[in-house]
Amino acid sequence: MNLLVGSCFRDSSPEYVAAYRARIAALRDMALERGDYLQLVAVWGDSPPTTAEVLGLGLGSLALPKFTLVDRTHGLGSFGSTTHPARLAGFAHAVDGVFEEVGPYVDAVVYVESDLQWLPDTIYRLIDKLRPGIDIIAPMTFLRAGAPNWLGAVSDGSNVFYDIWGCRTLDGTPFNSFFPHADGLR
């Protein structure tokens, strides 16, 4: 399988990139075991110039079959609101930088936020669910105890769903941060 993983970065410190690098290295090792071809697309923009250098040094040393670093600076600013139209437009512009790198021979694309913590087997379990009629699989993402959500509230670890910005019910209703998140999940 030809697998492409893409993530967006903003103001990425060496420590932050090191944690992401460790997750990608573990996925690379699993891909090698399975005989899969893993390529990585890292998108950055609207960040200090050192962000590209930190990403290039940290991720470029992974010895992946293909690594692409894409600048998607948009200049639309930074917003605390997850639904501010300019924020979503900037985010879409950045994420398009990942999807524009998808070639005709890619079997699966995994877009994962660069600040999320995940395990390689989770990625493969999601990919294994893809089949005709199911083109996109997305896990629910929760805050760890003590972490602030996008409103600044600190999670007590009681099932606070983090990535609500892109999650909608089938009728288009946005998910809520707190259980049951959406009526269909009761």
C-alpha cells in the first residue's frame, strides 16, 4: 500500500516536532514491517522562518521514501474561535497543501493534526475500515486530563471531545464538546 500522511504545523518548536517525529518514526517502522510505502507531507505557514528549518531538520532525517515540506502562508491571522470564517479559510488553504501532494498512486491518505497523540496501529485500524462507500474515517479526539480546550477550559478528563470544528452529524449539525457530542451518539 502507498500511504501518505499529512499534517499542518504552526510555530513548531524543536520539542514539539520531536514528539511528532517519534510518532511518524513508529508509523514508518510499522509500514516497513507491512511492506508499505510511507510518504509524509508537512505543511507550515504564518510562522517564524525557523519553523521550516525545525521541520526540515526534524522530519527530513526520518529516511522516509518521500518527504515534502510545503509553505502555505495565508496571512489571515490567528483566531481563538474554532468557527471564525477567516480561521477556517486559512486552515482550508493550509490543508489543501497536503491534498495537492496526493498523486495517482496513493492508496490511502491520513490527515492528522500535528499536535495530536496517536499510535501507528490506530492509523492502520482506521485505514482497514476504508472500503467502497466509506472514503473517510475519522476517530473522535479527546483532551487528556488537565489540558485546555479551544475555549481555555481545562479538561478534568471526563470525555471532552476536542476536534469539534470538522465533525458534523449527517444533517450538518456541529458536534458539541461534551457528551453525548451529537444526538446520534446517545
